[in-house]
Amino acid sequence: MKLNVPTMLVAGALFALVAIPCVGAEMQPATVAPEGSVPLAQLIAEVAQKTGKTFLVDPRVRGDAVLIGADRKNMDYARLLAVLQIHGFAAVEDKNHVRVVPDANARQLPAPLITGAETRPNAQYVSKVIAVNTLPAGLLVPILRPMLPQAAHLVAVTCTNVLLVVDTFDNVQRIEKMVRTLDTAGQAYEPERCAAQAAAKPAS
């Protein structure tokens, strides 16, 4: 069968439209895992073997860590927690094991309560009660809250004029330093509501 010129032009145009996406697909490079990447589960297993710690890993803890300029042989517990933090996960430790969960769930777990000058890995979640002496503790909450990630917790206890904070150890230390810097009014603050409640109680 003999094709006329217009028919041949239409057929050629259709062939070109079909062929172009195929050529483009062949030119796209294949997805390759970055050099130095390692599954988080494997990294946790290696640190568990080194430290003897038992890790309970939430099934939502997935992904690959990309280690650039770092030797996995030198990966210790503190560095592992920092890697988990970058990926949106948190480690909450108690006497028996370390729970690895999405950081949004960390404040609901029993993070260890630290007092005094004890130290922890920077990225480990902890709880701390910070006394405020010369200012209403509630006044500091809106000042300090923007310095905490969404997963952290900060609340003022008005009657005892303290702050309760749950966050990583290094950020809790930073918040406490901020409180000590701001808490310099000079005169001791006494919560009025609690003082009034105490005065209203009949003597026993």
C-alpha cells in the first residue's frame, strides 16, 4: 500500500512522541545508595555488641545513616545517639535497656531524672527539675519554649516555682544555663497563690 506524504508525516510525528520518553528514561541515572551509608538497625546492633547494652527498637525506626569522614569501628554509644537524633529518633535509657523510638514519643517514656552535676551522652533524653529563685517560673516558659524541639516538654510548676524539662541532655544543660542567667532579680520570689492557700488553711 502506498502512503501519501501527509500520512507519512503524521506517522513520523507519533513515532517521535513515543520514542522521546524512552530515550529520557534511559538517560536518567540509577538510584545508588550514598557511599558510607549503613542501615540504622545494623548500626544499633554493632553498638549493642560493643557496649553490652540491650536495645528495644520501635518498628518505626528505619532508614540508613550516611557516615562521612567517620569510621564505623569508632562508633560508640554517644555517637549512635547523635545519629539517631539527626534521623528523628530518640534513645531513652533505664536500668535494663535502651528504648529507641520516634522522638515524638520520647517525653512519654520514663527518661532518667538527673540532678546535680552528673553527665550523660549529649543526645540522650533526660528529665530535670530546675529551681527558679527570683522570677515566676511561668514567666520563663514562653521565653525558653522556642529553644526546644517540638518533641521536648517544658512546664512550670507554680506552687514550687520550678521548671520541669524533658529533652536531650545537652539541651537541658543549655536551658538550665539560660535560667541561671535570667534568674538574677536579686529578691526571692514567693508564689502568691500558694502563699494565699497556705494562709487560708486553718491551724491544726
